[in-house]
Amino acid sequence: MKKTIGIALLCCLCSMSSIAADYILASPDGKVRGVISVAQKTEVEITYGGVSCLRIPCVAMETSQEVLGENVKVRNTVRHSIRRTVSPLYGINASIPESYNELQLDCKGNYSIVFRAYNEGIAWRFVTRKGKSLIVKDEKIDYQFKDNYTAYFHPLLSESDYRIQKVSDSGQKYNYSSMPVLVKTDDGVNILLHESGVMDYPCMSLKSDPSQPNTLTTDHARFPKVAEPGGYNNFNLVVKHTEDYIACTSGNRAFPWRIVAFAAKDKDILNNQLVYLLALETRLPDTQWIKPGKVAWDWWNGLNISGVDFRSGFNTATYKYYIDFAARNGIEYVNLDEGWGDQFDLLKVRDSINMQELADYARSRGVGLFLWCVWHTLDRQMPQALAQFEKWGIAGLKVDFLDRDDQLVVNFEERLLKEAAKHKLLVNFHGAYHPNGMERAYPNCINVEGVKGLEWDKIAGADGATPQTAVTIPFIRMFAGPMDYTPGAMSNYNQEEWRIIKERPMSQGTRCQQLAMYVVYYAPLQMLADSPTAYMKEPQFTKFLAGIPTVWDKTLPLDSKVGEYVNVARKKGSTWYVAGMTNWTPRDQHIRFDFLDKGREYVAEIVSDGINADKVGSDYGMGKRDVHAGDELNLRMMPGGGYTVRLTPKDEKHDIVVFGDSRVQMAGDWNLRMNRTDVTNAGFGGFTTSHFIWLVDPYVIQRHPRLCFLEGGCNDIGAGIPLERIKRNFRSLVDSLMAHGIEVVLNTVTYPTEKDPKEQDFKTEMMDSVNTFLFSLAREKGLPCIDLNPLLTEGKRLKKEYALDNVHYTPAAYAIWVREMEKILKAKGI
């Protein structure tokens, strides 16, 4: 999944006696420091910036035979210093500098305790060499803070508001928090407690310890003994009885990392990637097929579409509508949520849906399908279901209602990811525990919910998904990993007017806050929650939204404060996106573009709250201006508001893209041929219009041109692609380009010169049919269409002076093509 470049700078071994000893481990920059005392117990004192923050009085793991970490006899110590760069398959940064110092204590009894100190925090774990099996009774950790600091508790497993309390508030209802937990010292230092590399083991949770002041103590789910269907629609497996231990696992293994992360400023949390760095490296041999992207989602909007001649609902026609919308807007996937089939038998599809027809149709339009399913049904039917999904051509699964974090559920996730990868299936976990590094080991784990997301504006009580929560979760939940909040509401209301309408839901806050979530929230699989009809009514806004990437090359946190406001800049390629959100308090946001390349001019496209967005949440404005490094921008965020800015280098602005096959490619530099500086050659030799469906987004739409010359079809005919599919592909390409505000010029297919008369007759007959369609499509859409056949061919064959070979053009032919292109550009004033 990632390439790593690194060296061990230091490795030394020395014999140690069994007497009490202190070991000092500091981060490379010296800010994080751990003093590890080993005697009857293993104790850790942790300081940050020279200030003592917390103490771990006992690092211990109780097994069925002994307690590791107590009465320790250290046999050897091993120290490493590592400096390397980790390059993820995808993430919030294309490369992550990893720098840490490590101390390994090899102890009598065939186990080790390993400590690592990063500039971003400190972590430790047990490593055992105990044979085939090991029963872990418990792993208790007490986090003893220097004072009764403020803590952010998450009092439900996966979906809750954060409760602000004191560390010692053990009397709160639900003295429980799932991970991670944020603790703020009195001087504002952020301490984040979490874990990473959780495999074949339960997740950890925290609670206030009433017997010890200023202490958070850990807990783990017991190993399930009896579980029965229950909960909503029997979608859960509810544990009725448990064993007296937390895990039965291999005796030869490394256990999860326990993380204490630090951030001097709130914004620094947004780029702390300790959870990812400490996770296991990829276990998949092939990751080339894994493709992040956006998803058109049906459930939140209740399948409410309008302006169609069929009844919307769980049927093939409705989902084709979603597929068409996705294809037109460069959206990679469509999600079929609850309702497509029998959730207790995943091989049974609703009678009104032809799944194979849908999957084939989606594939022809360059769109993948995700299927929602209940986890324990999938677990029971895994081999047959995954084989069927692969046969249909499904791209991924949305797996829901896990609602547990014991060892069996953790094992289910890993088992599913392994098997799903064999069938090239992505997995999005919902109703699930928070990420703890699984996505690094198995990058087909494309997203995880574990957050009180937009669905709570449809199903909750009085609170729903508030802007207050929206500007809290980036600093806590998102520290753990990718987050499927499912934004994109197009009906947006202020605090006083918002209410729940289950089948026609609305969001709290402004339209621009919803848009900003696509930049602020890291989600490699990012959903569009609202109806395609709602998006299609506002094509310019939808074009901007659909163009936002879901994975990034660089992340730069900006001025932010937990629970109040958040601002972040992210870069993809040479384009920057800057976005911000506020709680219910309006505020003016000052942005200084210090991060832009000096000496370059950028076009800033700004989408911000409208002047009346405090009254009408859907009010927004769109504008453009030129900016340079160091320029400043002031924006007003309304209550529950936000903004998004896209910054494209002006010297990379592509006014014109010529998109097609080898006839386009072999033209070389179109700027030289057309005496311009704003033309891009997007030609691909040997490619068909089916290939173009996948290429149109990165090579045309993401370049945001004014106009695209679209050429192709010759290779389709040579490859034997059916005429109807060629027509569908051309229509899809045109619809997608136009939906993004790109003007399109069609080019007919030019006749070849084949030696075999039968081959020539077949191709010209097919080309006549394709060209007849292209003329018709141009009339229907009001598009120009360049027909080179009267100019370059005679008797339906390329003239000798224009034929480089049987298909490709001579320079003289390109000169004629350019002349026809220039006529159209002149008429359009481009």
C-alpha cells in the first residue's frame, strides 16, 4: 500500500539486571519525553514541552497465567532511531515524514514492551512470544493527569455528540467514552488518547475512575459467549453472555499500540497522523484496483426524484437515473442502500430491480455500484455473497449495524476485508467502531462511519447533526482516521426553523457549510447525500462540488478552535482548496495565502455564505478573483456557515482540451498548431469511448476548461464494440462535460483506408451509423460538430495526401482540422 524509505540510525543492545531501573525516551525534537520506570510495576511519566502532563502508573497485560509488565526482569534493551518517509496509497498527504526514537525492553517470560516517541506523541505496546495461543484476561491502563482537566467524552460506541466534562466526572450518565478522547490542559495543550493496529483483539474504551482523582481508566469488551439477533429490525447481533476474558489470540504476536498524542494548538490535530503511522503496513498483494471517489446516495433523500415519467423508488429505472446523474457529473459510484434486496438473504434481489442489468448499465457509463448490507448476514453468507457481487460487477459494500467492538467483530472486519479484496470489492463500514489503523493494513477499507453524521438530521430528536458537532469532530473523531459523515444537503435551514422531515430532510446551517465539509472532512469515499434532482437544479454549484477531490497530496491546517470553528487548506496536484466552518456563532474569517507558490498567479473561485444566509440557509454567492502568495481574503461566515475556495494556477488554466484517441495524441503540441498557449492534448492511442468514460474526469473535468473538442469512435469500431454502447458512451461524455459547464464540440469519425475491401465496407458502414448519431446528438444539445470527411476523404477513404497510414493524419490534414477548430473558437470568442 505504501512505499517506505528509511534506515535504522542506531541499534544497541546491552544486558540489564532485574533491579529497578529508569529509561528515558525522548522524541527527535525533544518535546515529548517519557521516563519509564521498571520494577514491581512498569510506570511511565510523560512530559510535553518540559511540563509533566500525565503518568501511567502501570503498563500491564493480564493473561490467564501471569501479568505482563509486573515484577519485570529486563534481559535486554534495544534502541532504534528511525527517519523515513511513508507514501500512502491515498490519504490527506501524499507523503508523511516519520521520525521516532524507539526503546524495546525484552523481558523475562518471553515478551517485550516497546515504546516509541514521535514529535507528535508517544506510544507503547506488548509483543509476546508465548506459543500458539494466549488468553488475555484484561489490559488495564490508568491515565493519571496532573489536574482535573477538561475532557471530551463520546458516550456511545459510534454515533454521539461529544460531551464536555472534567476528567474526574465519574457521576455522568454513561461513564463511558469510545475512542479517541481529547483532554485539554489548563494552558490549552491538547492530549489525545487512542490506539492503533487493533487486530484480533477488542477495541479499548475509557471511563472516569471514581477511586482515583484526575484519572481515566481503560475498559475492553469481554469475549462474546452468546449473541442473538436483536436491535433495530434484528440487524444487530446482541451479546447476551460473555467469557471472563477479552481475547483468545495467538501467543506470538504484537498487540495494539496505546497512543498519547499531543498538539500545542488545536489546528495541529488536523495533521497529526500517528494513528496511521503506527498501523500495520498493507497486507494486500494488489492495490491497483482501489479507487477512492464520490458516491451518489439514495437513502438520505428517500429516493425523491422529480421530472421523470416513472414512479421513483426501489426499481431499476430509479437507479438508472442515479447512475446517469453520477456519470454526467464525474461521480464514481452510486450506493444502493437498504431496500435493494432481502437483508437476511443477500442472494435475493427485490423483484423490481434487475441487478445484473443495473450493474452492466453502470459499468457502461463508467460508474460503480455499492450495496448496503447487514453485517451478520454477510458474515453468514460471505463466500456465496461475495462471489455473486463479483459476478454482477459490484464495486463495493456498505456494511452496517456492527455496533460492537469486541474481538469477534474486529475479526469480522479483517476477515471481510481480506475476502473482499480477492473479489476486488471496497468496504465502507457503518454502525461501526472508530478507525484504529485498519485502513492502512487493508486499503480497501475505503471509509468508516463512527460519527454522528448528517443522517441524524433525519432520524434524531431535537438536536440532530448540529454545526456545533460539525466543528468538533475534525479535532477528535477525524484524528482516528477517515470519516463518513455523508454531507451534501441542498435544503439548509437556520437554528430556529430547522426540523425533522424524514423523507424530505434538511440540514442545520448553511449550504456553504455543507460544501466546506467536502474539504474539511477526510473521506476517501465521500457521499452526496441529497437527491440528484436537487443537485441538477443548481448545475454551477454541483459542478464545483463534484470537482472537489476526496484524497489529497498535502494538508495545511489553518487557524482553528475545537467546537468553534475550523479552517484547513488541502492540495491536489497544483490546485489548492481552502475551506472553513463555524458553529452557530457568525464570524469573519481572515485568510492569508502564504502557502501559494511565490511568483505564480492563481485564479480563486470562491463559494461563500450569501448576505441572507442567516435567514435562508441555501443563500450563497460564487465569485472569482486573481490572487498571489501573500494576498489576503476576508469572508463572513453566517451562523452555522462556511466557505470554500478553489485556487488554480493561472499558468495551468486549460481553456481548451482536445480529448480523443491517437488522432488527437499524434498531433503533439496543439498550442503550436493553433498558435495558442491554453490548449491541452488529452489524446490516448488505442483507447475507446469506454476508456474515455473513466478518463474524462481527471483529464478534462478536473482541468476546468471552457471548451472540449471531443473526438473518438474509430477504435470502438475496430474493437467490435456494439453501436448502442458507442452511442451511450458519447451521450454520457457530452452530458458529463456539459453538467460541469464545459462547452463541447463534437467531431465525426473520419473514414479510414483499409486494404481489405470487406474491412473497409464494415468500418464505413459503422462509421456512417455513428456519425448519423453524432449529428443528431449535436442538434439535440445545440452543439457544433466538425465533419472532416468532406475535407479529407474521397469515396469514403482518406485521400493519399492526408493519410499518414490507413487511419492517422498527415500535417496537411491537421492544418485543415485546426482551421475548422479556429472557426468555432472565433465564433465563441475564445
